[in-house]
Amino acid sequence: QDAKVSDVINFDGKSARVTVEGCINGLPFKVTRIKTASKGSLAFNLDNEDLTRQSIKDTQAIIDERLGISTQILARTIFHGQHAINGLLEATDANLKDELSLLVPLSLWKDAASFARKSHRSHSRRMSELDGMLSVREQDRDALMQRCSTAKQSADAYRQLFETRRKQVEDRLRSLETSLAAITANETDIEECRRNLAAAASRV
């Protein structure tokens, strides 16, 4: 930032020259500012490419654009005294936003807040839908479990009835087999009696 000529040039000099060199994102840069009693100049070199423009204003704009900084930000990186130590801590919401806007455009925060609100509403609706679907599925599950329990109880009852009927049938079959054996024995005795009678009748 250009200052008054008397602030940067002493009585024994004709010009003041300041050069700042460094690296940003791995690329070397060099900024040279020269001030004389009547005029000034500004040169900018980035990654060995001369980006100096015809006017100091245009060159400064290129510096701000390529380095991502401005004179307002640079002024806040230099400690001059104790008056600004608690500047951000004691700043009002509006002042704090003004300071932050020098580093990050406030539109970015507004867009982020808007996106967060929309995402929250969308996710809330989706969560409500999923909660409703989950409630319905839980009711279906409970109903199915009840049907399974009823079917199991019915199956157990039919199994017991089947076993009871099977035993009754087996007992009946054994009883019939016993009766059949007795009848067969009786028929054998009757046949024997018939033969004996027939033999006795032939002798008479």
C-alpha cells in the first residue's frame, strides 16, 4: 500500500525499494515496490512469470487475485500495539462478520447455512417417512409372529390329537386281531365237531 513520500524516503535518499519473496502453494513469488519523490512502481513475478501490469492498481489487483490476499488482510497480520489484541474477542456479531468477510466471502457461509437447512428439512422428512415405514413393518412383524404362534399351537394340538387317534386305532386293531383269532379258533372247533358228528353218524 502506497504511503506518503515523506514516510518512506529519508532526506538522504531519492527512492525507497522493498522486495518481498516467498512461496505460495509451492510456487515462488516476488513483489517489488519502488517509491520515489514523484512516482512509484510495483512489479509482480509468480513462478518465474512476470505478471506486472501497466498501472500499480492493476498489478495490485493481480497480486490480490493470485496470492489470495488483500492489503486489508495483510494489515491485520502485523502487530502494531495492544489496542487490537481483543478485537475479535470483543467484536460484535456484525463486526466479526465484517472481519471474516475479508478472508472468506460471507456468501459462502450463507450458502452453507441455506444448504444445511435444506438438508436438515429433507433428512427430517425422510426420517419421518422411515419411522412410519418402520412402525408399519413392526406391526406386520408382530402380526406375523402372532400368526406363527397360533399356527404352532394348532400344530401341537393336532399332533397330540393324531397321537391319541393313532393309539386308539392301534388298540382297536389289536382288539380286532384278538377277536379274529378267537373266531378262527372257534371255527376250527366247530369244523372238528362237524367231522366228529359225521363220523359218528356213519357208524350208526
